[in-house]
Amino acid sequence: MKFIALFNMKDNVDQVKLAEVIARRIDYVHPVKMIAEYHSPLKSPCVVAIYETEDCERLIVNSAAWIDAFDIDVFPVEDWMESIEKL
């Protein structure tokens, strides 16, 4: 199953915290398969990630790693052909 995660930067994130988050991201190993990750200059969302997993608990673990800097919305998605086939 595929999921989109929208990472919205919290208001309390300053330049020092942002530098810490970037350094942490460099070494971070995702507990789920990452399909893509996109960054935006906006604070909301500043990161859009696409994940694939059958274990939703791992998505929670992934989000928990970033709750100090981001509010995160995660929701399931299907590609166009998967949706058409179900119809």
C-alpha cells in the first residue's frame, strides 16, 4: 500500500533546529520503503514523501522520529490505474 506524508514545519523551528533536522535526515534510515521525497521552500508542506508498506505501525515510527520539527499528515493513495481497476 502506498502513502503520502506531508511534513509541515512547526512554528518553533528556528535556524539552529533546522540545521539539526537536516543533519539528522542525512543519516536517517526509513523504517518503510521510500518511493520519493520532494522538498519545497514553503513551510507547509515543506516535504512531501511517498512511502510503500503493508505495516502501518512502521509509518507511525517514521512520523514519530520527526515530531519535534514537523506536523505530519499521512494518508493512503493509489495510482490512477489502480483506482480505475477497482471501479
